[in-house]
Amino acid sequence: MCKELIKSKPKREEIKKVTQKDLLAVGLTILSMILLGIILWFLPFTNGWMRELLFENVIFNWIGNLFS
């Protein structure tokens, strides 16, 4: 019975590969969100919306006050 449990466990290498892929996906998602924010900041027709979101939004002000 113990041998069956050991055989049915996923191998560490497989888990490591999946974890690396997940970390890569999270990293690329964060990078793309940052790039999207930068692009929206420098486009003239979305700059006002981005300024309002960052400087006048209550939630963003509260988060900013936590770190200042």
C-alpha cells in the first residue's frame, strides 16, 4: 500500500516545472500591467483619467498614505 502512495505522488521535477511556468506567467502579467499604465499615462486623451485615478481616488490615496 505504501508503494502505491509513493508512485501516485507527483514528481518534484514536474511540480518545479509547473511552478516556474506559473512564476513566469505572473511576472509577465505584472510587467504588461506596468507597461499598459505607462502607455496610458503618456497618451494625451487618457492622461487626465490616469491622473484622476492616481491622485484623486480615495483608495489610491489611502494606499499612498500607508507608505508615506
